[in-house]
Amino acid sequence: MQNGARMKCIEYQENISGWLDGELDLAESQELRSHIEACDECRAFYEESAKLNESIQATLFSESQAASRIAENVIADLVPTAQSFETLETLESYEESQTAPAKPPGSLYTLVWFSSLAAALMLGFFLGTQNGNSQKNELLGSRPQPDVPLGDETTQVLPVAKMSFATGDVEFWEPGSTEYLLCPADTDVPVGSKMRTGSNFKCEIETSSGAKIRMDCDTEVFFPGEDELVLERGRIWCGTESNDDCKMTVQSGNASIGLIGAVCSVQSEGEFTECLPLRGKVAVQNGKWQAEVPAGKTLAMNTGEEPRLRNSENLIMETRWLNEILIKNQNASGELEERVSQLLAVVGFSKMQYLLEQELRALGSDGVPPLIAFLNSAAQEHQNLADRNRAAMLVKDLADVEHVPQITQLLKDDSAIVRGAAAAAILRVLGVNIAATPEQWSTASASEIEAWHAKHLEWIEQNQSWFSP
């Protein structure tokens, strides 16, 4: 798909939510419908959005909204009700035939209308107050309260999480404190505590059930109970894939986001919340509607507005803020390797090719071990040739002295380009050709490669001090 056509599809997809809500005029609706019928990608996006919209609408008319339904029934003959559209055809037919409703003349209509409306509202208010508490408990569940001192008695406040890693100073507040204090690694986080990061630091927290939470800069969270977190501001990454019992509920604004066996990024700014599942599905609800959001879709929510669903084309770029944590946290080396492999897998096929390669280069020498692991992978035969060549060029440009022993293994690669790039990297960081020039490595015979590689290994063994950290 050409870039111009792709941009047009993005514009159409942004209008689909408004179309489902009846916000487009007839001309815009017809144009959008014609495009959806001809475009597989936009038709799939429409169907996904329609399912979400249907799920939200279905919840709006659940048992807890019985008062609203009774009110509608009382005045059904007086006020036109909202329509539900299951297909593109029924929506188009409704838009073309919509006209202003007729009404009886005179003050009798007005009197009857307002009397009916008043009765419906009074009945709705009565039923709504009866069902309000049960609705809240049903949708959001009861929140456990922290143990607090009562008179001279105190009860133990059990930890619900532990701060496992930070790139710098992170502040911590717990019940009974009068101010925030610095939070060192391995600090227990009890119920009722808060944590916040400054403008330059990020951190990782692990819950008692095994969930991981990563906090971006300028982020503040509150722990009201076990497996619960309130995002008060900023951005977090949350993963619940460690075991079957691992789960987490993230509260942000009016939205409750439930994760079981999923990974999700959540951002909060004032009354605005954005939820982006990265793996698996997450359940989102706010007391008026609920929906399952799959990976690769971003759900944007603002208080007083209908939620909006959009495609997220590049999950790696949208979560690039995680790179610093993955680079500096030695326990996350496997994730960093996976992230580099994902970047390599998409860099050659994306309209953002330049930005993606710059993202890999921004990792600097920290990105070299994952690149070497990618090139040494046992699944070489399944790798894209362009990806391998690009990875080799990045190793050539980014490698440091400590990487030479690992790069030496690439000198036996089947690819002449990879062998030449590996030799060029070693020449750049050491300043010498140990056995042959990069050009000679690219054209060497099998016997020459074996002999030169043995000479490299011997040289490395004799010069181990060069590679000590």
C-alpha cells in the first residue's frame, strides 16, 4: 500500500467511531461506506469498532440501568429512541430516511410530555438509588482497605509489592508518614502506599503475585490493595504473564483496566486515559460500559465522552520509553533481545524505516549483544536476509571492545556480508587486522575461514585483559 493511500485509510479509520455514533453527515457517511466496502483493512477495523461499540451499548442497558429503560418505555411514544445498527446497509438506510418526528399540536402535548418525563425521572431516581451500590460492587469489586492504627492497637500491614529496580531516585510514601522518602531497591510496598518518579528517572515494581509494573518519568501510583493499582498521573507498563494466578487491576480516571495473562501500557493525564494492550486482551470498564480490548488497539477515554478505538501500528515505537529500563536492568536482558529482534523484523517493511533504525542506533553499544544473539540464532534459515545484513551493519558501527569475543563467532557465518561486517567491527575497535582484512574475510574459502578463525581465538585467549570490564 502506498504511503498516500495508507494515510487516507488512517483518516477513514478515525471517522469510523463518529460514524457509529451518528456524527457524520450523509455525504461523509456514503464516502466512508464506499471506502470500507473496497478496503479489507478498514472493513476489519470497522467490524472491530462495531463490536466494541455494541459491547458498550449492551452494558449501558444492563440490569443496573433498569431505571433508564423504564423511563424510555414511559415516554417511548413521545420521544424518538436511539437506533442500533448491525450492518452498513441499515445505518445508511436510516441516515437517508431520517426526518423530524411529527407531534400533536397545542399545549396538551407539552403537558403530557413533561408529566410523563417527570414521572419517569422520579421512578428512575428511586430505582437508581436502590441499584447504585450493587452496580458498583458488581463492576469494580470491593477494595480492601489498608490496616490502620485504632487507639493503642495496631495491626500488621502486609507488603503488596516490592521496588525491584530504578534508574535513579524514586520517592515513596506509606501510611503514617508525613512526607515522601527515597525508596531504595528491594523496598517493601505496603497497602495504602504511594510511589512517584521524578522528571529523569524510571523504575520497576514487582507485586506479591508476580505482576511487573514499570513506571515512566513523572509518574505517580497508589496501592489501595493486593493486585490493585491507581495510576494518578503519568504512564506505566504492566505485565501479568508470570503465572496463572498473576493478575492486576489498574484504576485510571473513571476506567478500571483488568489484566490476567496480558501486557498493557496505560497513560493518564487529568481526565484522559489511554489503554494500549501489547499482548493478550484486557477488560476495560467504567460503570457505564465494558469491553475487551485486544493487543494492537488503543482505547482512548475522556470523562463525559464516548471511548475511541484506534489501530496502533508500531507497538515498539509507542513504548520506546521502556528502552532505558531494559538496557540498565540486567534481569531484563531477555526482553531487550526480544525487543531488538522485533525492531529488526519490522524495520525493513515500515514507512518508518529510518526512525526504527535510529531507534536501534539509539541503544548504542547496549544494543550490540542482542544483535549478535540475533545473528548467531539457531533459526538463521528462517531469518530475513535484509534483517541479518542490517543487524551486521549495526554491529559494525556500534560494537565496543568487550564485544570482540562474541563478534569473533560471526567470522564463521555463512554470509559474506556478516563476516565482512564482523571483521570491520573488530578492526575499528582494536585498530588491527588480526588475521585478514574485512575484504578478505568476505571472499575467503572455507579452509581460510577455519584457519583465520582459529588465529583469532588464539589472539583473544592471549589478550584477555583487553576485554575485562
